[in-house]
Amino acid sequence: MNRKLYILGAGGLAKELGAYIKYINSEFILKGFFDDSKEGNVGELGDILGPLDQTPILDADSSLVIGVGEPNLKEKFFTQIEKPERFRFPSFIQPEVYLADNQTIQFGQGTFICSGSSLTTDIRIGNFCLINLNCSIGHDVSLGDYSSIMPGVNISGNVKIGKSVLIGTGATILPNRNIGDYAVIGAGAVVIRDVGEGQTVVGVPAR
């Protein structure tokens, strides 16, 4: 039997998730969206059912997806859910994702990995992470909860990434680097040294 699923958020990523769930993934039935703004444009995918604080009205067997890419918002959305243990937070791996060794790749709940991405071996992905289109992740990488990787990012081996980190489109992280919690890596940046907690770095090399 198909399970009921609701998306938190109604912006661009929520639409992409909704389209994937509605038209490709047959395990769930998309029932609608929750968003505090009435400006969300989800088209024919479904309706905005109410603000985020209305999620407690849902059945306990419902599944939820956090449909935003900004790490701090993902963390905020999750903390606003009343009794989140009542719900399921499924992860989705789109078609054409390459997993070299899925026996050694760990995925947390609520994670979304987009088509064209490649993951090798001994990788740990936290809860509510986003790995966008055409990213590559090398061996022995860890990605903390709520972090988001934008399209075309290349992460080399043995990189440790904290929670709620945002890595911009086309960025590259060289091997053996540590990225602190809440850091931001700018689009196209090349990270050759460690990045501290809360730091924003841009450029080639990233500073």
C-alpha cells in the first residue's frame, strides 16, 4: 500500500522533490505541502495545506520531507515539528546515482540525492542532507546533518564536513580537509585548507 507523504516547504526544491515523488517514485502518494508563506508555487503537484505548525494534525503514519535547501532553514523546520518521532522521514536516491559500494555508504533519514551524482566508498551522510545534481564524493567522507551540496560539487577523499554546511555550485574540496559546522563554501571555490565553524570562504584558492 502506498504511504501518504507531505512536503515541508513550497519553493523550488520542494517542487523538484514533489515531481520526483509524484511521477517517478511509486512508493508514496504526495498529499500536499506545508509552508508559512502563501507565495509557494507548486502548480499541479498539489496544494499548500497550511503553515508549518499545522503538521501535528497529520496521521502518525504519515511521511514528511523537508523540501528546502538552505541548511539553517532545514534545521529550523525540523525543530518546529511537534513530536517528530511520530512521523517517518524517508530518504530518496534518484535514478542514475552511482554508488560504488553501497554496503559502506550510510544514509541518515530525510536525505535527498539527485541524479548524476557519484559516491564511492566508506561515506557517511547525515540526516536531512541534500546532494544535488552531478556531484562527486570520494572515499571516507562524512557529511553532517542538514548540510546541502549544490550542483556540480567535487569532494575529494577523507573530507569531514560538519552540520548545516552549505557548499555552493561547482565548488571543489581537496583531500583531508575539515569543514566546520555552519560554514559556507562559495560557488566555484577551491578549498585547499580547513574551514572553521561559521566561516564563509570564496575564491580560488578559497579564503
